[in-house]
Amino acid sequence: MPIIIKHSSATVRAASVTCFAGMTSSVFVFLPKDRQEFIINSSINAAVDEVPSVRSAACRAIGVIACFPEIYHSTEVLEKFIHAVDQNAHNSLVSVRIPASWALANICDSLSHCMDALHAGSSIESRKSSELISLLVGSALRLARDNDKVKANAVRALGNLSKSVQFTSQQPVTDNPVDFKIENNRAKESKGHMKEMSDSFPSASLGGFDWLGQMVHTFLSCVTTGNVKVQWNVCHALSNLFYNKTLKLQDMDWASSVFSILLLLLRDSSNFKIRIQAAAALAVPETINDYGKSYYDVIKSVEHVVENFKSDQMSEPSNFKYRIALEKQLTSTMLHLLGLAARCDHHAIQEFLVKKASFIEVWIKDLCSSIGDTSQSVNEATHVVSSITDKKKDVLLGTIQSLIEVYENSNHRVLAQRFNRLASTLL
């Protein structure tokens, strides 16, 4: 290998580096230290080869190796990988930028595993980590304006970072928050609305962790300009962003627009995989405060999709295999939202839940029945099956109790009694 990796033929050099991309972590960890270093250094050196095909192979190898636990705990190696990939992200050939952007996203994922350690380091190490993260963000933001294959990886990179980076600044992105309401009876104009929202954000300066606004602007822009894979990655990236505990979502002026984008994709996308990921993202915020003023729009729109799901026509046969998964995710998201309803005293939300009480009651009854059927169909229920069933019951009971409180607080005691009887069937 040391000989052929320096072979005069670029084809041979590219093939030798490609071997590294086929390696698994379990193989790498058992190699002697000098062999590991040889693989790492050879990949980095190949990334600056004069032939594009070798550079491309090197980026693929770096993208694989960067995911090994032995590597992502080494900031020194990751730093070398970051610089090698960033250099290739500027390459004029898209055949090089695609694997470079893929490697970039993998490196960002690896960094998320050791972000706490990076923040806990000395001031010098912390400053260096911030510089590396800024370099990654800058590269990803630039690549997000590239073609769809590169753009999808760039969005994934930003999403991986957004989950674990500590946002030290909570300044709103714009002084004029976007006011965008979802109306289910509106004619489908989702593309136009998405474009309107993405254009509402000015470019934010990139300094320290002040790239949050520009990142959100990029996500919204990519929904309007990207293909199906890009849109799916945007939904996944927004899920990661919502998971970030240092982000006070309710204080962000762009939050309502982000929720609106997810609702539009959930309602209007013809691709079920995108709708699944959009529904999953909408279920990430843990408290009603996280949804802010968007809670009413979110619960109203999700309920509309759930209620009309059975009559929803599939535009593509390929969606059929994802129909059950979408229904399960919609159920999970709906239960989560209803479980938070008792903590909201907005009159409009109470009125909506009263109006939809009959459907919600029948819907929850069906869910209760499905749990009963599952437990009866297992003659010798294992501990795992029993545990899953108990968790489902707990979620349903929590949701029903939340609705009971809503109906009691709004003086609809007859409805509260009906849901009390429904809860008793689970006890």
C-alpha cells in the first residue's frame, strides 16, 4: 500500500485511497498505531493531489474515517480533516465538491459527539474550537448555494452542528418578525409562501456563534430551491436545531416562519418521507413555550392532516410503503401536542379543541383499541412488549388528562366526563 498510494498513475492512487473508504471502525481500531497514522496521513495527503479523482477519493475516505470513535475524540486529527475537506469544498469541479460536502457533514456529526469536551477546554482550546466551527459553518453556508447534491450535504452539516453548538447570543434575526398564518382551506401556494419567508431574512454576519440567523435563512431558502433530498435534510436539520438546549426558541423572531415551513411541507409535500420528517420535527419542542405563538397554528394544522389522512390521495405509488410510518409519526406528534394543551389558556385553542372533541374522542378510542388488540394477540407477552404497551398507555392517559383539564377549565363538563370515561378504559 505505501508503494501504490504514490504510484505514478492517478487511477491507481485513487483506487488505493478508495480502499480506506471501505474500512470499518472495528477493523481500524485493531490496526497498530503506525498503520492507523499511515491511513490518516495518506488520506490527508491525497486530498491535495493534483488529480481531481484522487482528491475525490480522499474526501470519501476522510468522510468515512471521521466517523470512527477513535478519530472524533482526537481534535488534532479532526482539525487536519477539516482543513483538507474545506480546501476541496472550494474546488471548481462538482465531482470533488460532492464528496467534500459529504465528508464535511460527517465531520460535523463527529464533532457533535465531542462538543461538550471542546467547550470545557482551556480558553485557548475553546477559541481554537470556535474557529474550526466557524470554518465549518462558513464552508457549509457557501456549499448550500451549490447544486442539489452538494446542497443536501451542506444542510446536513449545518443540522449536525446546530444540535450541539452552544448559542451564546440570543439576538433576534430581524426587527420585523414574519407574520405567516397557516390556513388549511387556502389554495396551494406553498412554493410562493416559502420563497416569501426565505426572502424576509437579511444576511447575518458570521462571527463566533452569530451565524444562527444566516443558518435559518439558508434552511428556508433551501426548501424553495432544493429537491426532495434537500427538503428532507432541512426538516431533519430543523429537528436538530430544536433539540439544542441553549436555544430559546420562543425568543426567536424567525420561529413562527420555521414552524410554518414545516407545516407547509407536512400538508403539501407529495413525498411521504418529507412529511414524516416534518411531523417528527414538529414534535421535538418539549414545552408549550417552545412553540410560542405558533402553537395554535401547529396543533390546528396537524389535527387537520390527521383527520383527513384516510382520505388523503397518494400522488406517487412509491409513497405506499411509507404510509404506515407517516400515520404513526402523525399520531405521535398529535398526542404530544394535545398533551401540552392543558398548559395553554388561549381561548382560541380551547374553542378549537371543543369543536374537534368528537373526532378526537373517536380517534383516541381507536388508539386505545389498537393497544388492547396488540396485547391480546400476544399469548406469552414478553417483558419488552409489556413495557412498550405500558408506555403507550401512559402517553394516552397523559393526553386524555390534558384534554379533561382543557374542557373543565372552559366549563365543558360533559366533554370532560366523556374523556374521563375514556381514560377509565385504560386503567
